[in-house]
Amino acid sequence: MENTVEKTFNGWPSYEAWNTALWLNNDESQHSLVCEFAEQVVYHQITTDQAADYLICALPDRTGDGAEWDRDTVKDLIHEQFVEMLEHS
């Protein structure tokens, strides 16, 4: 039987994913960008994939801790905000 070790960081698949979520959920200006792009998805102006790409372009080159932005996490956070906006509209 092969012994597999799950490698996660605080429940996230990687340090980059965790750090991306940390910054986008806790930095007011960056979270505002998440909301702004999610709103564009709600109104069918752009897709979630486009929103993730545009958001990454609008952010600094790296997180405040120097980690690379994790695109999958960015996309997931935009989708979460999208769902929340729909639920409360």
C-alpha cells in the first residue's frame, strides 16, 4: 500500500492559493476589485475566466507577502462573490 501525504497549506492546495485568498479577502482595495469584477460577471459583461485574468492584471505583480497570485483561487473567489451577489439581489 502506497502512503500518500496530502500536501496542503491551512486547508488550501498550496501556499500561493492560501496567500491569494488571504490578500483578496482581507485587503480592502483588493477585495473591492474582486467585487467590481464579480459585478461585471453578474451583468454578463465578462465571463468568470475573463474576470480572473483582468483582476490579476489589475493587481500588483505579487501578493503583499511576495507570493504569485493563484489564478484558480482568484477565479473561485470571484465566483463566490458572484453567487453572493445573486443571492442578495
